[in-house]
Amino acid sequence: MLVSALLMSVGINSCLCVLLFILYSILRKQPHNYEVFLPRRLVAGTSKRRRNKVARYIPSVRWIWKSWRPSEEQLMESSGLDGVVFMRMITFSLKVFLFAGIIGVFVILPVNVFGDQLTQINYADWSANSLDIFSVVNLNTRSPWLWVHFGAIYLVTAFVCCLLYLEFRYIGMKRIEYFHSSKPQPQQFTILVRNIPSSDGRTTVSDAVDSFFRENHPSTYLSHVVIHRTSKLRSVVDNAKKLYKKVHHKKSEDPQRVKKTPMRFFSRKDTPEGHYEKVLQELEHNIRLGQAEVSSPGKEVRAAFVSFKSRYGAAMALHMPQSVNPTHWLTEPAPEPHDVHWPFFSASFMQKWLSKIVIAFACLILTTLFLVPVVLVQGLTNLSALEYFFPFLTLILSMKIVSQIITGYLPSLILQTSLKIVPPIMEFLSSFQGHICHSDIQKSACNKVIWFTIWNVFFATVFSGSAFYKLSVILDPKEILFKLAVAVPAQASFFIAYVVTTGWTDTLTELFRVVPFMVSYVKRSLEPTEEEFEVPPMRYHRDTPRVLFFGLLGITYFFLAPLILPFIFLYFVLAYIIYRNQFINVYEPKYETGGMFWPMIHYTMIFSLVLMHGIAIGLFALKKMELATYLLVPLPVFTLLFNEFCRKRFMPIFTAYPAEVLTKRDREDQNDQRMGEFYHNLVSAYQDPALRPLRFSGSSRNDSLTSPLLSSTSTSSEV
């Protein structure tokens, strides 16, 4: 029955993939869909409108070739090092599962199939059998064929570790190469200084920062920007900008539509536009008063962005203690100016500390509540339980097609739908943890989603039962390996179906961008508006955990149920094609972390290997293979030692750039005539957007509050 359900699921998804690829090749040619499927090319002006309307409806696979064609250097130029790291994660997985797939399908799978633990096997009708005949469960206790699995575990572990070493070294060198090839960036010359001490009530924070760094870094100090408490002012500025865009749209409407309106017998100030102008005047006046208020000494946060004349000077100030009191003048790297997350700068130390505790409890509660859909999924895989609790469904569940859909397709679909809400929730929670930039928020959310997925999709599914039972299993270290060895192979059929349904469907959903496509369709059916069109950024916290989880499934099950490997390999092939297409045509980088997602990828792969080793030790112990069990014990130890070696060898490159790299770039900048302009812009690069001057009119008198904020001839906004 399970084999039939799996075959049906594979058939449905294979046909769905082909049909959706054909549909996508047609939809992407329609001009009204360019904003959804080709936003980068639309903004760049490289998307050509097709004159031949017939050609728009002819399917084509040229987009696949165009996605495959760009080199890694071209991808780095268009999507940054973060995009390259994401694609290297997929190519790394392709190499691993091509190697493991050859061993698993051509060596381990035949050994499992021709075992004799399961004696009642109908070789004439494979679809009527359980998937256990393809797993290690089909081998007898003390079977000598288990040594094949033992050798495969050592071989795949060595291959994965070698690839991890080469990839870590390669990404580290790419990080240095990207630093050398990039233009001078403000964050390379700037640090963030916190806990600025107060000397007396007459000295402002700005004066204290200027005096301290002129005295201690006289040759490299350039300027500073003190941070102010602008959370309330920021909301007023945002409202003013939204109102300005609304009025600007009304003023730029079609003149013919304006002529058709009835004659107005009132003055302009009584018209809606005049009313909005008066509101904008009041908002601008309030903004100016608010900016003057928050700029006062009492509203300063004891933190500042401090800029230097050289990268080496900034690095020296960053990594050296600045005071004899280690709690004062704390330094940390500055993010890119447009990557700064301003709201949490005004939070106190106690607020940040409490927020971390609250977020930890919120994540724990969310993880516990998510066990509800997991238990529901487990119930759907057990038809006898459904018939017991819902006897009126007995007749329907007895139908073969219904039972196959319920056991093979519906559980994974429900679990996939439930997981969609997790990344935005984790991103929301991470935004309250005190991170100073959006990239740190996304990395924190990515880490949360990874471990949330591993616990709620893998462990919670493997250990069927109540939430208390799942927790008791994890908290009992003596029995966990034996329980994993029993429970993990038993869920092989579910996870094979999960890869086919969730994995393949997720990649196709990414290709079609379902939610933006539906939003675009709704907007076209309504009255058109002149909203600013923005190219969407890549959401690494959503896609990276998903790819890593399928890698964990492949590594864990490659010797237990190698039938999963071809489906995982096909998933990564689809992901490679589709994500390259998205990087080229859809996503535009909003910030650059310099490949900082790779250490997270590396550690997750190490965890996958150690988990696989633990399951193997428990399995060989249950199979009464004492010698194999003892010989496997050093393997996780060697893997963790290898991880420690990689951390010591490569992580310093990801923590800070070497001195020889910084000084080399500084010497190159000495001959660059554009550095004078760069230093001039660096002085105001980290100014809070809420404190920047706003002008909602084309009048030359910016300080005039009586002149109209909107002009019929020209309208501008400095934001």
C-alpha cells in the first residue's frame, strides 16, 4: 500500500512539474507579468516586449539555458557573495548526493532488497509491498551484509568532510576576493561605539566622542554621528511620506479626467488637494519641531557611528579595548548604512536583555504549539486510527485511490502549508532581539528556522506520540540512540513522500512566486495606481533552512533507506535551475553580508553527519554487531574534531579581514582621486533617516512654512 501511494505521489508531482514548467514558460512572456517574473530585467530595461502575440503563447525552454549559462563571476556581480554562497550550497548538495546516490542505489539498495528479515514479499507485485523491503530493516540480525553499510558510512563521511573543507576554504578566498574587487564602502571605514561614558552634565555625547577619538586615534579619526531616540519621530515621517505619495498621485492623474469633474465653486483650500496640503504643512512643521527636539542633548543615545580615514584605522579601533573599564566604549562592526535597523538603538540594556528572554520563551511556545499539525499529519498516515475515530469515513477510506492520496500526499501537503508561516514569524521575533541591522535579523531568523524545522519536522515526526513523550525521548540520553535507530527507519516512507511533495512543490512555488502573482492579478483588476516598483530581495531565512533540511534527510537516510536519494537529487537539480533563474531575473540584493551564511551551512551539515552517526551506532547495536558499533564510535568524534579544525582555520577570515588585506586596499586608495568625495559623503552616511531634512514642495525656500507644499508644476521629495 505504501509503495502504491508513493508511486502515485511521484506520478502526480512529475506530471505537475512538467505542466507547470510549460505554464511558466508562457506566463513569463506576457508583458503584464514582467513585474512578477522579470522585475530585475524590467528595471534594467533589458526585457523586450514581444511584437508577435502568437509567440507569447508558445512554450519554450530557453529560460532554462539562460539560467544555466551565467558564470559564477557574473552571478557574484549581479547578486553578490551571498547569492554565490546560496548557489554553492546547492551545488555542494548535488555533489554529495550524486556520490551517495551511486553508493546507495547501486550497492546498498540491492543488499537491502534481497535480505530475508521480511519473509513475506510479493516480488511479482512490488506496489503491494511495504517500503521496508528497500530499507536496512530487511536485513537480519548479525547479517554480514551490514558491513556494506558500515563501509558506506565511513566513505560518505570522508567525502562530505573533504567537500566541506574545500568549500569553506573556497568561500573564504571568495570573501577576500570580493573585498578586493568592491568599491570603498562606508561600513569598511566605520565602527559602532556603545556605552559611551558621561563625564559631566555640561558635555554632550557628541563632544565626548569627538574628544575621545581625537585624543586616542588622532591620525585616523575622521568624523562621527551620534544616535538619537527617533522612534516616535520616525512614525510621523513615514506618515508624511505616505500622504505625500497619495497627494502626488492625485496631482499627476490624467488631465482629461480632471476636466470632466464638475465646476468647483469653492476656493482651492476647500478642495481635497488643498486639505491634504494643509495637513502636509502641519506634518512638516511637526517634523521640524520633532527633529529639533530629538537633537537636543537629553535625547541622545550613548552610542555613535565613528568613521576613520582608513580601513586599518577602523579595524584597530574595533578590535582594541578602548578603555581601562571594559564596559565602556564597546565597539562592534558597523553595517551598511541602508542595512541599519534603527528602532532598537534607543532601547536600554535592560530592555534588550528582557527582549531576548521573552523571544526565547516565544520560540519555545511556538515550537510546542506546532506539534498540533505534526500530530495531525501522523494521524493521517494511520488509516486504522482514522477509521476508529471517524467510523463514518470507513467506506470512503476503503477506496484505494482515496487511501493512497491520504497516506502518500495529504500529510506532506498539510505539513508544508503549516511551515509557510514559520519564517515570517521568526523574522518578526528576531527583530525584537536587539540586532542593529536587517542582515543580522535575517541570519538570526535563519538559525531559528533551521532548528525549528529539524525539531518539528524530523524529531517530532520520527518520535510519534504526545509532546511529553517527544520531550522525554530527547531528555533521556541513554536511550535516544536506540529509539532513533528504531523510529527513523520506520518513517522512511513519510520522508520519501515529503521530499517528493513538499520539496518539488516548494521549488515550483518559488518559480511561480504565487503570492506576488496573485497580488499582481488583483491590482490589475482594480483601478491602476502609480506605486513605486521595487525589485524584491532574496529571503535567505526562508530558503536556506529548507535546502539544508533536505540535505539532512538525505545524509540521514542514505544508508537506512537509499530509495530516498534519487528524489533528493532531483530536488536539488530543480533547485539549481530555479534559483539561478530567480537570482538572474527576480531578486536584487539589498545588502551584503560577505558570505556570512556559509558558517551556518557548514555547522548544519556537521550536525547532519553526527546525527547520522548516532543513528548508525544505535542501529548496529540493535543488530548485535558489537565490533561495528565500537568501530563507529570514533567517527562522530573525528567529525567534531574536523569541525573544530575548520572553525579555527577559516572562521577568523569571516570574523575580520586580515591586516595585510586592509593595508593593501588603503595603499590603493591613496592614488584614487575619488576618495575625497567618498570621505565627504562618509560624514553623513550614517545619519538617521528621521533626522534628514524633508521638502515636499518645489519651492526654493525650504524654510518657508507658508508656501504651498505641493506645486502644480513640480514636486520633489528628499528622503
